[in-house]
Amino acid sequence: MGDLEFRNLLGQFLYEYWGAFHEAVESQSVTPERLAGSLFDDVRKAHDEFAAHYAGHATESVAALGWLWDAVDMRRTYRPDSPLKKEEIGKARRQFLKIYHDLLRQGTRHQSAIDEVINRAPHLTPAAPWHVDAAH
């Protein structure tokens, strides 16, 4: 994988997928009884787009996130705007962290790309501490 390709993949993960999840949890921390459908839809869309491009060692984590979003989506069919449960948030964070660490391993030859992408990430990384109520 070339430098640009890696930079794009890590950027897609941090800016779009992790970013959409972080935005959803952040929003839910303000209104814990609901999660707007549009925010959950953003997470699902970002998952599908990332999963289509990711070919690392953490494919089980990508699949686990897909199954998690399917389960949440099923629940939300019966209870629209149902929030993410604390256990779901924790499970998702653990899977995001595994994917993130795999991306860092893949990028060992692309340290400048890693530094640049992380420095620009509006929601930092899955390894960074969170400051949103629902994540605790």
C-alpha cells in the first residue's frame, strides 16, 4: 500500500467512520433517551464505505461492528430513535480500537501520513480518552 492510499484509508477511518460514531455518542450524551436516525444512518453508511476498502488483520472487528449496527438497527425498527446502550458503546469502542491498532501496524512505513491524519482528526482516535457522558 502506498503512502497516499494508506493516508486515505486511515483518514476514512478516523474522519468518517470513527467521526460518525463519535458524533452519535456525543449527541446521545446530550439527549440520552434518544439517538437521531440521521446520526445512526451516518454511522451505518460510514461502516459500509470503510468495510468496502479495509483489508487488514482486524476484519473480525469490522464484521463485529457490522453485526452490532444490524442489531441496533433491528431494535430501532420497533423503537425509533432508540439510543445506543452502554454495552453497545463499549463493544463498539473495543472494535474500533482493534481496527485502529491494525491500521497503525499497517502504516509503519507511513509515519508522516499517520502523524498528519491524526493531527487533523477532529475526534482524535479510538485510543484517546473520551469526554462525552454516554461513553462512561
